[in-house]
Amino acid sequence: MNIVTHTDLDGICCAALFIRKYGSQIKIIFATVNEARRISEENFDADYTCDLPKVNNSINIDHHKSNYEDLIITGRLSAKDVIDPSAPSATDLVYNVLGFSDQEDTIASEIKELGHLADTANLPEYYKQLDIVLNLNSDNKEFLRELSEILAKEGRDILESDWLIRKSKESNSIFSDTLAKIHSFLRNQTQLPQILILDTRNFIPSKLAKEVIKPVFERGVLVVAVIYSKSIDEPVRVSFRVSKSVQDADRYDVASVAQIFGGGGHKMAAACTPDQSDIPDRLLKELQKISRKGDSIEYINLS
Ligand SMILES: [Mn+2]
């Protein structure tokens, strides 16, 4: 059996329920939305797609309204699909499809509860550590499988497991290593420009790229564009921020720059995914246009 599921906590809880039902021999592909679309184009033979846009002719179990509407428009919604935009999580739907019941399987019901909490942006304090660990490892497919397996076996007890304690320590050290790298870079800079483009690719984990924002603002930068990329085949992302120390809110409009590269956002916080070839020259040129007299502007590659 082949399952394609989302790389977030809801998708992982779906995977854990499938493992609990069918055992560890099932094949699971953890995918982002973009990856799911790609897999579909490659005609991958999936039996189920969970918490993601439908892959080929698989049975789609999902709660995203956009996916539901898209399937209707393209005529791909089948009678077997279970898509309910009012469901709080895909895990809730998988739980029902696989025929679990709270009385017969407490662990399955704990997994359902976790998936449910994860997607209602309501993660209680005791789940936070798991969320942090997942966040830092969501690009690592082996990690995602391991997490799903342990969750399938232990349910809520995963929160007290040695495995989570060990992974938490690793995550905390990645976090402090990243901050140390950022501060060592800053110590070596005598002066930073008012408008700074920072390329963090191959230097710090993409999940932590935005950690550079606060320290560079503290060093007097007024506008920062942070470049990061999740992996080689994922698009390059740029996040723009304007420092709160800029009193006149209309002084820099980074949304207007993001829009040029197909993105958007707010005047003081925006994002886009430009072409690789736009970095750094075109990005520099467009930021130059919103700069004020006397502003210096610079592109720094951290790697
Ligand atoms: Mn979900």
C-alpha cells in the first residue's frame, strides 16, 4: 500500500493511523503541497493521499477547501474521496475512514486528538517540544517516518519518550549553533547598510533563516531581505522586513517589491519566490527603487 501524506503534524498523525491499522510494511511518502503536485505529474501510483491535493487516482482524504473546489472544477472528485472542508483535521477523517473507535483503541484516539490539536493552531504547552522538533526536521524524510512509527506505537506517551528528549536536545543545539553563527557574522561586520539583502542559503537551516532579522535590526539595518531555500529543488524564498525603528511607516513599502517578483504582503512585511537568476542583481535594483537618499544597500552571502 502506498500513502502520500503531508509533512506537517496533521499529515504525520494520518501516517501514524495508517501504520497502526496496516503495520510498518506500508510505503509512506511525506510530501509538501508542491511535491504532491509533482508526484501526481509523474503518475505515481498512490492508494491514498492525505491532507494534500489528490495524487492521480488515489483516494483523497483531506479537509482543504481549495483542494475540494479544485477537484470539482477539474472533475477529479470521485465517490471514494473523503473531503470535508468543515473537518478540523485530516487525521479526524482518516480515523473514521479506517474505522477506529475510541473504546477499542485508546492509542488511535490519542493520535486523533494530536492531529486535531495540531491543525486547530491550538497546540497546548505539553505538545510544543514535539512541534519544535518536527519543525526543525520536517525536511528529513527518515525522521518523519520514525516519528510516525513511534506515534503509531505509543500515542500520547511519545511526549514522555527518551526519543523526544534526545531529539529536543539536538534541536536546541541546532538553534543555539545558528544564533552563534549569526552573531559571529555580525561581529565581523564593522558597518551594515540601511538596506541589507542577506543570503542565508547553505549557511543556516531554512527554518531558522528569520532568526537573522532581529539581530540585524539591532545593528541599525532598516530594511532586510532574507533569502533562504528549503532544499535544492524547492524555490528560493525572500522575506522582507522593515524595522520598527522606522517611524514613518510609509517610508519603505516592501510589499511593492515583493509584488514585482510575484509575491505580496504588507508594507513592513512581505515575501516572494523570485527566480534564482533574479538574485542578487534584480533584487538589488528593485530595493534601490524604494531606498531613500543617503541609504546604502548591500547584498551579503553568508555561506
Ligand atoms: Mn491538515
